[in-house]
Amino acid sequence: MSCPRCSTLPRYKDLVTSNGIKILQIIPKSYGDLRVHNDPEFISYTYGDYPSSSPRAFNLKSATAGDFLFFLARLVSYYDGSFGKGGFYLIGYFEIEDILKDVRSKPDDAILDTFGRNAHIQRGLYNPKFWDGFWVFRGSKRSLRFRHAIPFDRKFCDSVLLNARGNRLAWPSHRSEAQIIGSYTRACRIILEKDLIDVFWGSVENWNEAISKS
């Protein structure tokens, strides 16, 4: 549920990019004062969702401290004032340290100090109707927002994801790569197989290493 007028939420022009580009360089200036549901946020590392009521987020109910949440975003390349091709990218991850579950009323001050930057908390502070059963996941200091997003393309998907039957993904020719990836990643996915986890982390580390040398 959006809340564009929530005075407790940040404005677009308040957001800081990871690479120094000002937000108003890449969005219409008229959007600058609009409030934005900035979630996940990579300052105190919080992410809110509805595992108890949303099928898309159901798998988050099994997440525990020590697990990792990776965040996928649909992005469009931007270079020298021009937009390019769009695609899916990994933008960062949290190592889960704490979970605030099924929030139905305003938390106490100690919890607000820990989770207060999250957009769901901010909406609830604006209007009590938003204390609507959300969960908030908080990451440890090992959590990271990538300086350069990592392409989550067909090659990456084939190396780390399985379908509901435990088989490799299908790539029908009548659908685009982006459509297929979007379908497979619409809901939160769990990767439990050690060999796939190793490949996943290896791909992330190799990409970051290549970027740092470029």
C-alpha cells in the first residue's frame, strides 16, 4: 500500500545514490518532493513485508537470524545523460540479525530506535491504520549495498535457481528473458542447496572483484 503524502517518509530528493549521481538528475524534477516508500533502506539495513498475509512474501516466514536476504531490482542503465537497456540486477544483501514480527501497534521506543527508519514503521507513525501486521527484517553490519549493481541475467539464473519441481528453469522462446526472470522471481525464493549457494556467492564475489579492478 502506497502512502505518497506520508510526511514521515523521505522525499525523492532526500535519497542518496551509491555512486554519487543526484536523484533529480535521473527522474523528473517534479517528483523531487514526492514521498517514497524507500524499502529496503541501506542506512540501518531494514526491510519490511507481509509474510503472514502475502503469498509473494510467504517464504520470508522461514527466515531466521544468520540467513541472507538478497535484493533484486528492475533497473535501466544510465550513462552520459541517456538511458539504455533495462534488466534485473542484484543491488545488495542483508545478513539477518533481528526480525520484528506481525506489528499491530506502535512499538516501544527501544524498538523504534532499532527499526525506526523502515518505511512501514514510518507509515504507521503517520497513520495508525498502517500498523497492519507487517514484519521488519534488520541486517547486521555485514550487510551491504553494492556500489555497482550485479546483472541477474539468464546465465546467473541458470547457475543458482531451480523451479518448483527442483529442475532447471525453462526459457520458452515466445517470452523475453526479462519476462521469464520476472515470473520466476516475483515471489521470494529460497536457495538451500549448498552447491547453488556456493555458486551464488562465487558469482557475486567475482563480479565485485572484476568491478574493483576496472
